Amino acid sequence: MKTLRLSEDRRRIVTEDGGRFYFIGDTAWELFHALSAEEAELYLTTRAAQGFNLIQAVVLAELDSLTRPNFYGRFPLKTNGNGEFDPTLPDTDGDYSFFDHVEQIVTRAEELGLYMGILPTWGDKWNKLWGAGPEIFTPENAYTYARWLAERLVHHNNIVWILGGDRPLDNENHYAVIDAMAKGVRDGDSGKFLITLHPCGARSSSEFVHERDWLDFNMLQSGHGRPTAPGYEMLARDYAKFPVKPAMDGEQVYEDHPINFNPANGYYDAVDVRVTMWRNLLSGSCGNTYGHHSIWCMNREPGTYFTMKWQDSLHRPAAEQMHVFRDFIGTHDLTTFVPAETVVKDNEHAANYVAAMVSASERAAVLAVPNGCPFELDREAFPFDADFPKMTVTALEPTTGEYTDAAILSEAGRITFRNRAAGRGEDIIVLLKQE
């Protein structure tokens, strides 16, 4: 596999030879901790076949990973003379240690063409705030642990480092720990792999560490609550920051996740997932990470909060539709396109918001319409002399990948849709091209 780097304009992620790339991620926080090698094989091969190219997983994971062994009865860390879990004492003893298991999964992912977004630790190990903890990191042992882990994995080509882990940086010590971990990673892999930071919900890494030299690109978590700022608004803020850095939504709404964390509210579904990820794409992101609520934790006991076993969650509708997203990105070069929400008149940041990108050089636009409602284009907002009668119009069904003539563009710039009721589940992608 090719390692990843920043593009020359620092807006995008590209492969080491400059090839186009976009993160299409899945959330598997407990992958290293909860699954056997055989189960990991099922998970990885399924996601690779569905069109994902990035798997996000945590070494020192959230769900009692220090006190509850992995599938093989192994723990990641030894305790020191004070009986405390010690990040400078990774347990590599004997046959098939915890880190041998990590290594095997990373190796298999690489064979399948999957990048691994690896969090050295979940955030509760340096800022408990909530969760299992305990807090075990100091700046000194954070550096030692991160450097050791990076040195162990540097021979791979499919790594992206993700620091943080769903916690805010609330004080100087938190910053010191994260900075030390970043330095450890950099010293351990000699700068081979990109680094970002996974923040807490409804926040972005840019709010904490945007100007840090070690931060290659921003990651936000648009998350699972309502009302919070949607991903497209958070991406717009990051897009406007200086110095310029790419940004991605590293944790959007999960499929089958209880709305606002309460099953009584119902559950996010494939429509929520699709609308979010297409809006994120057309807001200038460098990637987007899907998630399923029963897969991030590798759930084995269904209930009202985690509604199914993780194996049964692998083929949920939004995951099965990911190949459409992947094929579109592979087929359509958006390198010269920039976010341009103002090409849609009265484009309010609400349920009907249409995300849009335009290219002056290609004389083209792509729009993500969330519910099939008609809307008006603003000729003056296009970066080229838009002549609506001379534009070709194509519609893409995001559930099937079929290109149709469902979208109609009038000479005045009004877009309507054939045989399509406006409402939930009627999301559609519109492509415009000046002849």
C-alpha cells in the first residue's frame, strides 16, 4: 500500500505519489480488544468488500481494556511496583501477546487495502471525565508509550495516527500529554504517517490543537445529538482556518444509534447517515467515517440500546450503500471543486440545506439534495458564467448508484424532480455541467 501525505495546497490527503484519496472510514473502536483473529477477518473482509478504506480502532480501548482481557485472555499493559497500569510496560511476553494480536489485524488490513486509523489510547486514560479510566498517562510515559508503539508498527504502510479519544483538552496537563504523545509518534515513525486528533462530541480538533505543527489534518465529531452544529457547519469553520489544513468528520451519526443517546427518541437510520456523509463530502472534507452503534463496541448482547449483535450489523443498509459513495469519489475528480453553498438561493442551514461544490475550470457543480425538494440556483454565485439552458443535468441515486434524468433544470435556474415526493428518504445527488 501507498503511504498518505498532504497535497501541495494542504487542502487534501493524497497518496505518496500524489494520487487522489478520500477517507471512507468505519468505526471499530473495540476491534483489537474484543474480537478474535477469525472474527476480525470477517469484519475486515466485509468492510473491504463494501468499499471502506479506513478502519478506526483503539489500542487501549474504552470498555475496560486495562482490566478486562482481550479474546485471548491477554492484557495490553503490565503493572509497575505500585500496582498501577504502566504505559512504559507493554505486555509482549509469551506467545501471541496483546500486541501480537494488534499486529496481526494491522497486517491483515494492509493485505486487504485498508488503512488503519489507530488511537494509541482512548481519552479516559488521560482525562477520565466519564468512563472507566483510570487516568494513567503523564507527559513522560505518554512519550515513551507512543514512541514504542510507533516503532513497532513503522514497517507498515497503512497507518494513520489518531490522538485524543473523545475527550476535551481541559488543562495544561492534557495538552502536555497529547503533545508528548505526538512527539513520541513522530520520533517513533520518523514522520512516516499522518497525525490527527479525535475530539469529544460536537467539537473539532481545530478548537484545541489547530496550530500545532504535528497536526496534519483536523478531525471533528459531528456526533449523535440533536440539536448540535451539523458537520457541514463545522467543516466550513475548519475550511476557513489558517494555516490551511484538511478536515474530516471522524464520527458522524451512527446507523441504529439512539437519537440523543435515548432509545425512547428512536434511532438514526440509513437516511441520516447518507445525508450527513454526502453533505460532508460536498463541504470540502478530506474524509468521512461511518459507524454502526453495535459495531464500534463489538456488541454481543442485543437490547434496546445496542439493538443487535455486531455480526448482524455488518450489512445494514447504509453500510451496503457505501460502495455508491466510493464509486462516485473514484469516478468524479473533485480536486478543482470548492464548497459553494451560496449557489443555492435561500439555502438555510436546516432540514432542506443543499450542500454544493463548484469548479470554475470544469464549469461544473455537484449538489447533495437532502429530501427531493425543488430549489433555485443563483446565477451570480457561480464562479463561471452560468448559462442554465446550456447545462447538462444528471441525477445520482445514492442508494443504488444509478444515474437518471430525474432532475430537471429550468432556464431560470429552478431544479425540480420527476416522480419524486419531497420528504425523508428522497435524498438525491445532482450533477451540473456547462456544455
